[in-house]
Amino acid sequence: MSVESVFARLEPKLPSVQKPIQYVGGELNSTLKDWDCAPDGPTVRWALMYPDAYEVGLPNQGVQILYEVLNERDWIVAERTYAVWPDMEQVLRDGDQHGPIPQFTVDSHRPVRAFDVLGLSFSTELGYTNMLNALNLAQIPLHAVDRTDADPIVLAGGHAAFNPEPIADFLDAAVLGDGEEVVLAISEVIREWKAQGCPAGEMPSARDELLRRLAVSGGVYVPKFYDVAYGGAAGGGAAISSYTPNVQGVPWRVAKHTLMDLDAWPYPAKPLVPLAETVHERFSVEIFRGCTRGCRFCQAGMITRPVRERSINTIGDMVENGIRKSGFEEVGLLSLSSADHTEIGDVAKGLADRYEGSNVSLSLPSTRVDAFNITLANEFSRNGRRSGLTFAPEGGSERMRRVINKMVTEEDLIRTVATAYSHGWRQVKLYFMCGLPTETDEDVLAIADLAKKVIAKGREVSGRNDIRCTVSIGGFVPKPHTPFQWAAQLDHETTDDRLQQLRDTVRQDKKFGRAIGFRYHDGKPGIIEGLLSRGDRRVGAVIEQVWRDGGRFDGWSEHFSYDRWVAACEQALSGVDLDWYTIREREYDEILPWDHLDSGLDKDWLWADWEDALAQADGEDVGEVEDCRWTPCYDCGVCPEMNTEIQIGPTGQKLLPLSVV
């Protein structure tokens, strides 16, 4: 395929599509390199894709970090591509006198198929149909077995890659865990292979030889090198019976990658500044990675262990550099539980002191109820921007919170919001989940009681009636590598019924109803996410059928069609069905589709925690799984298995004011 830019063909057609600026490129801090940039030896070329629209994909930190890390090497070209909207898809398919216009990168508008690697970052499984659309537009065969040496290696990463089996037919490879180091290691393997003339060795093709070299390293999963057999006794005889490597030297289990010493990787150092409006207009700094709070539903917390903190000085340097390089006026300090950073108080005060009187504002994402303090909140709002506070109790009743190991009492929550309301806040947002294991109608209706008590306490301590509380509810989806990976998912009819009861209860209350906002999604998208989260390779046929039937942007409610997915399941599945993958509880001895992918978590530890959750639901007091940052080890397995360790402060350092140069 030609490596020439397709922009000359694209530009005349841009006025015919919505938001054409998202396809133009040239953002501040973007990188444009020569196709043959290596000073000596071969150049390795990556097309990085976040499989969603530009406005969602550009702010994604994972892609931005890898884009920077790769382009820092003088022998690597890294460019970006995003999912195109349906109007642009039609433009590309209609093409011009030269034929269809292929999927392109926004940096140089080169065809995606011309690159060595197409790397996709999946933070949600609902982006799978966008991947198929991009492959088809790029003129890359959908199925990995049909690709030739002229096609790029299609590589998946991100949280959803911890179970890539539903898209195994479409992937050449997948990587688990942190990407900063492994993308460079992969690039080295590709460079060496290219320098040797792209040999096939003893493999059927040069492409297979490259994949073999990546697989035997132990850090890259190549699905085609593993045979899957079905007919396991579990699940009515339809479960997986075995995974077996079929190429010599390929490991039985593929391990995740864990980046230690985050201070040595202060990215993004050159944040991309979008040309079009995006979902996040801010500069974000990841202040630590990992979480050991032990919430049983939380895949992100489980698969990113152990906790690794950035030091206060590195955070300060990253914030100042990011502001100068981007011009953003809002800085988000991000992690899974940012207020848990051991130096968060000093970080907040140091940054607030540094930028007091400027236009720079600081923000903290959803805060744990038991990690909130008013001093911290005041520091983050010192520059005059006092937005609402967000807390995530997750479960409406205390019983439910014990089941999920979210040990926050009603008293904790009321005390926290009372402090916030008494210090001038008027708006609090509470996030809950519906459909958690062992949940009852009463557990969900308890959300209404909690919200009413929050409003009542707010009015009491503030002496005002303009107090607001927004209740936001998401549907629970069981995820791989968590204690709830064996749980049955709640059917969408029951989910919708419980949410309807809750909404009616709130609205009928004349005293508090108008002060309580209510946001939720229906249960159907969660069922499809559940299918894709815990599916095996048989689900790939469903994804392909949905895409062929017009499925795109399934993460967007206006594009999602539950009926299309149900019809595809009926057409593409045999011996199993949608309910088999979703509302069925698994047993311990069932081989799960991701059992050969090693997140470091001991399966027996996860199972024991699942049993503890069920015991909590039955009223047994089995105790809390505490945060191992502050307690003895709970033997989850990650640190010894991954040869890692918890890295936390305090360092005793302070954030110094900026010196005037």
C-alpha cells in the first residue's frame, strides 16, 4: 500500500461532514516525522488508535503517553487514528476516481495499513465494533488468519485486553498491563526482525515468525498460538475444556506488565491540545497507579496492583510543565482514588499556593467518603471554582456495601456531606451501582433514603433550601480478574424495574424529591457489556455480525441497538446463548476464558474473597479486606508473582514555589 498522504483526496470532501476539524490534525504538541526517520537501520512505525470518536479519543491518557514515548525514539514513527463518524465513513467508502479512501492517521493522513503496527487501546469492550469498522476501512482483513506480510500487526491493549478472547479472531496480539516499557520492547523486536530482512525462519510466513518472536518473550499474547477446546463439564457441558499452546516456546500463561518507578516516566510531557471540543478540556496528571482498597466489583483496582505513587516533586514538575506546554487552565490529579495519595494534603496545598491568584484551577475526581476532608476540598477550590463534590458509596444499603467490601457506613457519608454543605458547597453527587450480587429491591430503594438524609442534613447545617443531591446509577457488570468474575449478572428487566421503583420513590417525595436529581441508564447496554467482558472466542462471530448489520459506536446510547445484538447472538451462537454468558453463575472448577492470562492475582484468593462476599450477604461477619498499603499482606499474589512491590510515601518533601527566571 502507498505510504503517501491521502489528505489531497480528503480535503475537498471535508465540507460535507460534521466537525471536519477532527480529521485535520496539526494539534499543538503533535509530532510529525519522516516516514524513514531512523538515522541508521530500519524505521518502526506505529498507528495508535483509541476506537472512539476524536472528542473521546484525543484526551485519552494511555494513547497520549504511548504516542510520546514512541516518538521520543529517533527510529520510531507513531501517529494517531480515531473512529470516524458515520458521515465520514460514507465519504471514505464512496471515495473518488481512485477508489475508496482508506482509514488514515490524523498526523500525516497516511493510510493505516502502511504501518507496521496498529495498536488499539480498549478501555471499554463496547468499542469492538469500531475496531472492525476501522480495519475494514483501512483495507486490512478482519480475521488475523487472512492477513499477509503486507498487513500491520493488530495489537490490543488497555483494561479490556485482560480478556481479549471475544476479539481473538481479529487480533494478531494483545498486551496486558502498563504499556510504556513493552511498546519499546516490541519495537526493538520488530526492528531487529526488519534489519534481518523480515525472515520467516521455520514458520509458515514472515508474519508468523515476527509473532513467534513476540510471543516467546512471554510478554505478548498471540491468540493464534493457543488452541481452545470446548465441552468442559461446567455450564451444561459448553464451557472451555482446555487452552493449549501450539507453537514451541510459547508460554502457557502470559503475564501482565507493571511499570515501576513512575517518577522515571513523567508523561505526558507534551500534552496534545485538541482543535475540536473534547470530553475533557484539562491537563491531567496521574498521581499514582494501582489501588488496593479491595472493592470486589472493581476490575481497575484489581488488575493495576500494586500501588505506585509519584513523588510530590514529580507531580509539581508535571503540572507546571503541562500548563506551560498546553495552556490548559484546569489540572486534574487523577488515579483510581486520588485522595489516598500519602502526600495529597501537601500536594493540594503546594499547588494551591503556587497558582493562587492565577487562572489555574485544580480538580480531583470522585473521592472516597472516608478519604475526604474539608481542608483538602478547600485547597482544591481556593481559586474560586467550587464545583460539586462527587462521592461513590456504590451500594445503597450497608449490607450491600459490606458485600462489595466498600466499608462506608451511613454515618460516615452523612458526616462527610454535612461538612461539605456547612462549608459552602451546595451540590453533591452520589454514585451507586444496581445489579450487584445478592442485591434486593430493598437495597436499591435504600438509595432514596440515603439521598433524602443527605438533603435533610445539608439543609440543617447550611440553613438553606437550595441544597442539591444528584444520584447517578450505573449497572453492575461482572469483570474478569475480580472476585465477582463468577457472579451471575442481573437481567435487564429486573434492573430496569428496580430503577423505576427508585425513581418513583424519589419523585413522589414532596419534601425532598425536587432536590434530588436522578441519572441512570437502562439495563440493556450492561448486558451486552457483560457478554463482551466475560465472553470467549465464540463471541467474535456475534461482534462481526453486529458490525455487518451496521453496529458502530455502541458506547453511545443514540447508536446502540440491543435488538441488533440479540439478533446477532441468535444467529451466530450455537450451543450457548446470551444468557449463558451473562446471567449464569460460574463455578470454581470452570475454565474461564482469561485463565491463561496472568494478572498476578491468585485464583484461590479471588475465590475465597467471592465466598466471603456471599457470607457477608448471609449476615456473617467475615471482616473487611483492608487496604494492604497500611496492613499486613493479604496474599492476593500480585507482588511475588509479578516481582513488584508497593511504592508509597511519604517522602517528607515539600512543593516549593516557582522561581521567577
